[in-house]
Amino acid sequence: MSLRTLNDVFFAIVERGSPRLMLHRPADHWIPISSQEFLGRVVAVAHTLQGWNISRGDRVAILSENRPEWAVADSACLLLGAVVVPIYTTLTAEQTAYILRDSGARAIFVSNEKQFQKILTIQNQTAIERIAVMDAMDDPGVTSLTRPIRNPSQEADPQLETAARTVTAEDMATIIYTSGTTGTPKGAMLTHGNMASNIACSLAGFDVHPGQTSLSFLPLSHVTARHLDFAMLYHGVTLAYVPVVDQLPRALMEVRPTIFVAVPRVYEKVHTQVDQKAKAFPRKQVYQWALSVGRGWVDTSKCSFPEERRSGVNSPTGTQPSVFAFMKATG
């Protein structure tokens, strides 16, 4: 189907009917979430938002680590035509308050009690009327996503679908704030069309298809991760959520993803750690052998390497790029 809006991505996900749309690891093993279960959760949360009088154009913030509930809250807001405002969990209360005020967010989804308490300390400085917590909460007065989505109907809502299909490519979908490292954070306003057009073409030329698996570990507060997750789900790739980057090595071993996308800094950290741990026999020899195998499989005619990396670190000949350079160039 042609992509006009992010809601079209949601409809494509539901129509595919994947039994393993997502994976998450709440305890000691990975649990799948099907397209139908995702549908039920999204519809239930959308009904909660409607009960809060959230409608088209209203701003709703998400303050959470990567987890299935992030996508549920995101999709529920988008179906209603609301504008999603992602916020980094690492921001201070003061920084968070600024973004909430500047965006005019009326409601917010938070991941856990820690983030919930942070919002409570600044709520009177913002326009926030409602707070929903993704984790289970003992307080019955707190809206917890575990309650409205525990037994979702897994059925579509014709009225909600009709309203979602009236959202246009020109409607605003999200406001993503810059880091603020060069001054006051600025909110980039992106329309459904902005996001959908990139999702439609970003994986063109790549062999991406149902049955493959990828990890969602880059922060969804950033447009790269959000775009990537939408694109993977649209193409039928199963997403395994990694809420904390420290859990990445374990997830790589357990999930064994067929697709891995990261920013250069991630590869730099991997390279540094491997270098440090492979200085002595026999790890050093195994490491050098692995690098040689990797270089043998690299087709340099299809890659563009920075001039300073053409010689390649650890390259005995000085003519072949290293595995590290290859990962950076393609990452």
C-alpha cells in the first residue's frame, strides 16, 4: 500500500497479521506480541485518550525507554490525530518541564514510577492534565497501561479507523526536540507526510522482509530510532525491544537479529571493548582471524569509505578497509 501517513503504517501492520510483531523481555525470557494483540492495546489506549478529551492537534508527550508500550502509546495518539512529543528519560526535571511547556502537552505517558515522580514535581509548571504510567502501579488513582490493555478485545474500532483515515499527510505528527547542547532546545515539527515519505523509501534496495528480526535500542526520543522502528514494522520485521543499552550484548546473543542498525558511536564502543578484551592469547589470534574473514567478505565496490580509513585499522596490507571501518561506513 502507498504511504501517506503514519496511520497507514499501523493499518499495514494490522493487515499483515504477524504472530511475532514484537518481542520484549519482562523477566527471564522473550515474549512475542502479535499484530492482533498490538491492535487491541492501541485501541484500548486510544479509548483512554478519548476519555481524556484528547483529540486532533492536541500534544501528548512520551517519556519512556524503548518498550512495546512506547509504540502502543505512539500509535494510539497518531490514530486520533494527536501530536506526539517524545522526551529523553535522561533529561532533568527542569529540562523536561521546558519541553512540556513549550509544546503545550496536555497528557503524558511515562515508563515507571521514577519518571512518574519526576513529572509530579513539575506538573504545576506545565499544561499536563493527565499522566499514564506504563508499569503497574499500586495506587488505584494512577492510570496504568497494564489495566486498560491487560485483556484487550483485539478487535478494530470502525469509528476510530474512520477518524484515523481522515488524518492527512499535511497534519502534524510529532514535535521532536533538539538536544539543547548549542542553546535552548528547538522543537522540529514533522508532518505525517514528512515521516511517511522517508519510511516508504528508506529501505528500498535492501532485502528486508517478514521473518527477519531487528533490535529497537536506539532511543525512540530521536527521529532515527522512531523512523527505523516504523520502517521495520511496516516491512514485517519483528522488533525486539531493548530498554537499556547495557542489555544490548545479551539481546544480541539471545535474539540473534538478522538486521542491526546503529549510529557510529555504538560501533566505536563495540570496537573499543573488543580491542581491550583481545590483547592476549588466544583471544588475540581469534580476533585477528575473525577480522580476516570479515575483510574477505567485504565487497568494497559497494561501499564508500572515508579517505582516512581506506588503509584500515589492523589491515596488514594497508589496502583493505577493516571490519570496523566497514561497519562505520554502512552503519
